[in-house]
Amino acid sequence: MPVFLIMYIRSYNRHKKNHILEKQHMQQQFEAEMLQARIEVQDNTMQAIATELHDNVGQLLSLTTLTLNSINLDHSDKATVKIENSLSLVNKSIKELRELAKLLHGEQIVENGLGNALQQEINWLEKTGSYELQVSNQLHNLQENSPDKDLIILRLLQEIINNIIKHANATSISFNAYYEDKKLYLNVEENGVGFNYEKAKANKAGLGLSSISKRIEMINGKLALNSIPNKGTNILIEIPYP
């Protein structure tokens, strides 16, 4: 009995030590994933800002310059109209810059709430004018919050949108985000070319599915994906929240 007791205690201590080490490793891995998610979100934001500055604000200011340079003070009526048009363009530029400042103000986009962060991504997609969008975002007034999960959920939506742009050839996309029974749901459906899910799942790099699945697993979520070739794809993500 004493020998058995000693062996049992040693075995228990060994398992306890291994469990502690495993928890530490999981915590380190989670922190590394969080850091990577933050970097990716910041990079995505910077790219969006750079594109907006070049394609929108830059164009508005160029038009303002052309309009001002074309003013002929000898024709007061036409000059007045052009000055008013220039002021209108300047005001539009200021409005666009304020929208961009919202992305930069506050070190993390998710600080303004998950509903707002998801809406920002959808707004950027809407500005492209390439898709017919149906949006139901019921998370704007969500009282619960979980900054770490919010960042990963935001990154998930960014990856899904990126996949749609790159691979789906879709013309219509619907977004439905809601909270129910302590669970958060994100449903994205598009009418693109679709794909063979089982085949893509076997290819770990295929369509970014591995990365999406890994992130969902990190926050104990569930993924339901249905895709039919030439008929589109439906993605439903369920996440315990907060």
C-alpha cells in the first residue's frame, strides 16, 4: 500500500504538472494568435484608408483644384458658381476625412462596439458598388462585450469578405448578425460560383477555410457552411458570448 500510494502521488503530480504546462502553452498560443489578429486588423485598416485617400479624397481635392484654376474673375456669375462647387467639394473632402479619422481614432476599432466594427467593414464593401447588399446588423446596441472575442470575430468577417471578393464572383451578399440566448450569430450568404466544401476542407490552404476554422475554434465557436457549385455559399458562425 505505501508503494502504491507513493506511485499514485507521483503519477498525480506528473499529470498535474503536465496539465499546468499545457494550460501555459495554450495561453501563450492564444496570446500569439491575438497579437497576429491585431496586426492583421491594423494592416487591413491601413490598406482601406490608403485606398480611400487615393481613390476618393484625392480625387475630390483634384477636382477642387481644377475647378478653382478654371475660375475667370471677369465672368462673375460663372466664377460664383465655380466657387460654390469648390466649397461643396471641400466639404465632401472634410466629411470623408472625418470618416477615415474614425478608423484611426481609438487604437482598436472594436472599442466602439462589435456592431459598429462589423458595420464599418460592410460599409467599405458597399462603397465599391460591386454588390447588392442586404444587411441586418442587430449588434449595434449589444450590452455584452468581450474585446478579445470581438477582435477575432471582426477578423473572421474580414476573411470571409476577402474570400468572397477573390473567389466567389458574387453579385449579391447578405449579412445577418444577431445575439440570442448568450450566443452571437454571424450569417453571410452570397450567390457566387460556390465550391465543393469537402474537397476544399481537405486542402488546408484552400479558400482560407483553415484559418477561419482555427479562429472559430479559438473562441469555442461552431461553423456551419453550405456551398453548392454555381449557386453560392452560406456561412453560419455561432459563438458563445461573451
